[in-house]
Amino acid sequence: VQIVNVRTGRYSRQKRGSDTIQSWTADLRGIVRVGQGISDRSSKEEKWTLRIRDTDDDKWRSYEDYPDLEPDSSIIAFTENPDEMIIRAYNGRDTLGLYIYDLSKKALSRTLFHDETYDAGGVILSGDGSRVIGTKFVADETEVKLFDGEDTALERVRAKYDAFQVDYIDQSKDGGLILVRMSNANDPGALMIVDSSTG
């Protein structure tokens, strides 16, 4: 696993690769925290491995140290709290939702998002990459759901242009400007930059 400075092109190794780990996940500080992969493909059932790095040191632990996690658990990301890992799980329901697994408490701590009709996908980060502000899921097309407190400007735009489908695309680093796509059945639409303080 390499960290690359996109301005200079220089890179440094954070973690040496492994035959049993094919996927790595970093927390929002940029520190690699999770290694996951198929460790044995020779049997009828694939055998998975999952390793999790402690928050503040370089000790890696097996998933067996964390109740309710399986080696093939769907790890999505971390919140701004490096002890909070976001996983996709059914959790007794018919669709996949996003849940917070608290590594310090070694337990699921809360629901981040769960829709009764559609499976949750990945997460949406703030413009500066420091916070998780929403999720994506696929309905008739890919939809974005911003979490409470993050969707006020988007809701104002949707109310103002109620004849259009208004979709979140991205935002500026400071969150002051939001890029949205507007369209409907009769209008292919346009991209619009919205001031988040006024909508």
C-alpha cells in the first residue's frame, strides 16, 4: 500500500503487500486500518481473512478479536472518529444498511443509514474529505442521500425547482458551494452551483 503525493509524484510505502489480502481500507486520517481478502481459493468455499489495525499503534488484530465481524464483512470506510468503522450489513432486515462498528467497544454501536427498499452502497465525504456526509444507493438510478444536517441546501434547491430531479454531485472543500444536476423528462438538464448558505 503506497501513499502518493499527487503534486510531487513521490510515494512512500505504508504497508507491505500480502498474498492473502487484496483490499485495503484507510481511515480519514489516511492511515491504513483494514486488510481483507481471500486467503484460500483451493477449497469449494472461499476462505477469507480480515485484519484490523489498532487506532494509535501498528498492532494488527484478527477479526476474531471483534465480535459480530466476519472475515468477509463488507467494510466501507471510517467516520471522522478513527474508532468508528462503517460496515454494510443486513442486521436482521431484507436490505443492506450502513452501520457503525465501534472498534474500541468491539460492538455495533448505531445505524448510520438503512432503507427498507434499497441496499446502501458507498459513502459520500465532505469536500475536504474529513467527514462522512451521506450515502449512495441504487434505485431506478444511483441516488444520493445526505445525512441530517448535511442536506439543508439540497432540500432548498429541490423545493425551489420542484419540477426537476435534483441530484447531488459534489461540493467545494469548505462546503460553501454545492454542485447539483437538475433534469426532468422534458429537459436533459444542467449542472448548477449552489451557495449552501442561501440555496
